[in-house]
Amino acid sequence: MSISSTFHKWGSPRWFYQFSGRLLPWLAILSLLLLVGGAVWGLAFVPADYKQGNSFRIMYIHVPAAAVAMGAYMTMATAGAIHLIWRMKLAAMVMKAIAPIGASLTFLSLLTGAVWGKPTWGTWWVWDARITSVLILFFLYLGVIALHQAFENRDAAAKACAVLAIVGAVNIPIIYWSVEWWYSLHQPASISFTGESTIHPSMLRPLMATLCGMYLFFGWLLLLYTRIEILEREKNTRWVQDLICGESR
Amino acid sequence: MSEPKLLKLVIAVLHRDIVASLRRGSEWSNPLVFFVMVCALFPLGIGPQPDRLADLAPGILWVVALLASLLATDSLFRGDFDDATLEQMLLTHQSLYPQVLAKTLAHWLVTGLPLSLLSPMLGLLLHLPGEGTVPLMLSLVLGTSVLSFIGAIGAALTVGLRKGGLLLSLIVLPLYIPVLIFGSSAVKAAIEGAAYLPQLAMLGVFFLGALAFAPLAICGALRISVDQ
Amino acid sequence: MYFNSVSELFSMSGHGSYVWFSYGVSALVLATLVIIARRRRAAAEQHIRALVRRKDATTSN
Amino acid sequence: MLNSGLEVKQLYTDRDDRVLFSDLSFQLNAGQLLQIAGPNGSGKTSLLRILAGLSSRYSGEVLWQGKSLQKNRHDYLQQLLYIGHGAGIKAVLSPLENLRWSCALRGAENSDVVLLDALNKVGLRGFEEQPCFSLSAGQQRRVNLARLFCIPAQLWILDEPFTAIDQGGVCEIEQWLSEFVSGGGSVLLTTHHKLSVSQDFSVIALGASNV
């Protein structure tokens, strides 16, 4: 069942490649429009926060990066599960493609969080529940990437990473909840500031724009990286060779 | 499969693993020596003031115990992989789940349990207040068992790789965090005179969850590691 | 625009360096991801072309 | 057909884009012995690991009693005894302890008398309680082979069973193989040694096309 059924699905990466090719330009244009538009809106047109001043404008990049990074991990674990259960090769490629993108977004979220913290809390790093959770998410990504690199055999790497991603995804709610609980134990009164309480509705609209933009941008990158995976893995097939070298040869 | 047969399998695996690691010696003694040595480094690093050490002791003891358990975990399946006895475990009609359960349990009995039993002595060295001693031991007994199960997943994933050791810590440490949080917090709560049973109960929940689900991941990981 | 002048937009009453740095780094990271994708794609295509050339060479002989 | 044992259809496997074998088909019924021959790196061990169900890196079909290995795994593993080229024993344990564990894994309820008898058969009388690391390489291999006599099976898959075994030992093992096969068992083995057993047996040469 293992290989024979996957051979039946050989058409599936090819179909995905062709389908995603039509999707790419739309995703690219729409995501860049939303990201740039939302950023300009948030940077120049939204009034300053009465408590934080202008530093809150970092939120329009920090929050989408964190949200998409989290969603990306869950997508990766889902793809891993699909790969393990139905032995779908495409799912393994999606999984491998997500890891570096997700890790970059998590890193971005951490960095912007630190830069936001300096003018707001007067320090680059605060062991706040949310930032700590994002840091752990970053570690989880690094673990998956390191495990993938350690394997020489591509199939074993994909399966092992799928198991790790699923274990990580099952643990993430527990980890987040533990960190919340831990933070509530140690929370000093002076840092009781939370983002939501001061957000004015007019500040939310650009956030929606950049959030949607970031999701679409992630989708675009995911397609780009998955298509490369397809080319690399199916390099010996006729359709890939025809596609790259032209059918005339 | 009938119950007595399952039980016999579990007992056979437990017996073999415990006897093997007791005979080798280093398997159970090295983590203990590591535990003692690293704990002794802390006063040298942060100064000998008893009140300062007492303040940090719960965290230090828990982090070092966690690292000692992590170091021990790498060898959990490596020996069986190298001498191909792991193949025998996979090639039987009896299910892998009880075997893995027994192996992890045996591993905890020779590493996690001695660590927990030794911890009061190290608590003394680090001036841990007396009220913290019993909670420290109890939280370590529960906590290291969870650590063994989580670590076993990582060990099973990396057993086929030549450079498994450091990689294992990379993939396993983030998953250890909840155990660390509740374990050290139980000790701290006891020192402050607060209730520490809730934290222990939480560790118990983690233990039951790990007992039920971790062997599934370990079995899958072992099959992947052998199939390369 | 919320700000009165372009220079005010850049300084953001003292927070400008933090805000603009964040956006700059974000743009850089996102652009890098796209550039890496481009490069890997080019490398993959080149690899496949070489593969096909080798195959054609062996079949024509 | 009642007797149809192991059946392999159009098996294909590769390593790093190098084809080890393709379109490999054969059948191994009860009372038959099959030798897999071929130079180093021709995929003998890979084939055996696939047939034992340890490796899934193949395409094609492997059937046991007419049903695919994946669907029939439980029955198949009950009938299979695989001895790979690894040690297969724990060095710190004694031969007797190793056998006890191996039998427990298979659910074979053997008294120590049976195990001692098996060790006696492979020529390890007097070594039963010594730790295996103090035995010679050939003796360690014999401990592993002693499993043949205490674990009931229909199919033996043996990867280089003669490694480190002395001349006399090889003859003995060939004798055991003969007895097992004439008793209705099937044997699949790899070896570079020229096999002499009383029955007829077939040989499949791997990697012949590459030479």
C-alpha cells in the first residue's frame, strides 16, 4: 500500500504545480497591496496611542508575523499528519517548505517585539507570557529544521519531522497555557500593561489589512517553496523535464 | 492478546533493561554524577551566600535534574539500535506499545528515580529550606517520569542518526518546559508556605497524558528510524 | 495624514528609529525569503537542465 | 493454494538514485530454500530487510500466503524469524538471558531446559551464564543463531548466517537448514559461501546486470 498508492498519486504534485502556477500572481499582488497599504495606513494615518505614543505602530507588523507563524506551525503539523496517514508525498513537500518560512516569521515577531519593548517598557526583553511563548515556538521550529537536516534519507526525514511537528503541535496548547500560568504567578504590577486594552477601533483596521496581507504573503511563499520542492523531487519525471527544457527536445 | 501474555512481555522487557543497565553501571551513575557536579558549580558561579542560594535552589535543582535526565535519554534506544536487538522488538507479532512502555519505565527507574532520591542531599548543599525537600522529591519523581517519556520520543527520532546527542536536546528541550514550570513552582510554593498539591496534580496529569500518548509517537519514530 | 510634516513622520516624536527599524527589518526578511526562493528555483532548473543534457547525450550515442 | 508462502512481485528499490534491483519476482514455498547471491552493495541486505518488513523503501508487491505484507503483518511476523547481520544480542547479558528475552518478545513460552538445549545445540555448553562480551565473535553469532531452535517459525530469513563461524560450524548450520526445510519450513538466506545442503535449492543473483 505504501509505495503503490503513492505512485497512483504521482499526478497529484503535477496537478498542484499547474494549479498553483495560476494562483501565484494573484497572491503576490494582493498580499503586497494589503501589506504595503496596511503599513502605510498604520504608519502615517492612524493617530498615536495616548499611552504608548507612536511605538505601537510596530504592532502592524509584529502581530501579523506572530499570528501567521503560529498558524504556520499548525499547518505544518497538519501536513505532517496527512503525510503519515495517507502517505501523500505532496504533504511532505508542503511540510518541508513551511519550516524555514515559519521560523523566519517567528524570528521577525521576536525581533519586532523586542524593538517595541524598548520604548514601551524601557527594556529590550521582557519575559512576558506572549513573547516567551513565541520564543518557544521559535525553538520548536529550529528543532524541526535541525532534525530534517540531520537525515540523509529524504523520506525518513519527512516522516520523522512529521512526528516531531505533531508532537509539538499537541504540546503547544499545554506549553502556552503553562507559560500563561507561570507569568501570572510572577507578574509584577508595573508591567500589567496589555496591548488590547488601549487599542482604539480605528487602530484595528490597518491591523486587519496587514494580518490578511501576511496570511496571503505566507500562502504565496508556501506555494513558491513547495513548487521548488516538487521540481527537486520529481526531477526524473518526464513532465518536469519537459516543463523546464521545453517539449520540443 | 491475553492480559497475562502482555504482562509477561512487559516484565521481560523491564527485567532485561534494568539488569543490563545495572550491569553496565555508567548508565545509572553518570546522570547522578552530572547532577551533583553541576549543582556544585552554581555556588561557585553565583557566590556562597546561603540566602541567595536558597532563593535560587528550586530553579537550579529542577533545571539541572532536567538536563541530567536529558543526557541519560540519548542512550535509551541507542544500544538496542547498535546491536540490532531493536529489530527483534519490531519483528514480533506482539505489539510494540507495551515494549516501549516497559523500556521507558525501566529507563526512568534507573535514571529519574535515583535523581529524585538524591535531590534532598543536593537541596542541603544549596541551602534549600526544609519545607521544600519533600515537594522537591515528589515533583521530581513525577516530573522525571514525564521527562523520560518526552525524551524517549526524541531519542527514538534521533537513534538512527550518527550525531544524535546534541540534536536530541534541541528537539526535546522546548517540550520539557511545562514540566519545568510546574515542578519548580511546586517547590517554590512549598517554601512560601502555599499549597503545592495543585502543581503536583498537574504533573500527575502530564504523567497520565504522556503514559497514554507518548508511546504511540515513540513506536512510530522507532519504525521510521529503523526504516532508512 | 496624522503627522504634520514628513520630518515628523520620520521622527515620530522620538520613537521613529524603533518603528522604522522594525519595518525595515521586516521588509528585509520578507524580501530575503522571496529572493531565496528565486535562487533555489533557478538552481533547481539548472540542475534539471543538466540532467536532461546528460540523458540526451547517453541516448544519442 | 495452501502452500504458497512468500511471493515477491516486480520488486524495485533504489538508493540515492542508484537502482539496486528492479522487476524482481520470485516465490518461496514451504519446503524450499532460496539463496540470494551477489557482490557487495548489490542490495542483498536491502532485499532481506524489505522482506522482513523493516524497510518500506520499495515499490512492487510482497505477499505472504496470498495477502500483502501490510494486511497480513500480524500473521506474517508470527511465522517469520529474521536474523540480520547485526549482533542481535546484548553484550552485557548472558546467552541464556538473551534467549529468554528473545523468546518473551515472541511470546514463546519456553522453559530454561529448552533454551539450554538450544545453546547446547549451537555448541555453547558451559558458556550459558557468561556475559556475551567475553565470548568470541563466532560464539556471539552462535548465540544469535540459537534463536532458530527456540522460536517457532515457518520462514527463516538469514542475512549472512555463516559470518565468523568456523568450518565445522558451517556444516552444522547447513545440516540445520536441511532439517528445517525437509520439515516443511522455508529458508531465504544470503551468503558468499558455496552452499551444500541435501535438498535442491534455487539461487537468485542480484546485481548481475551491472557486471
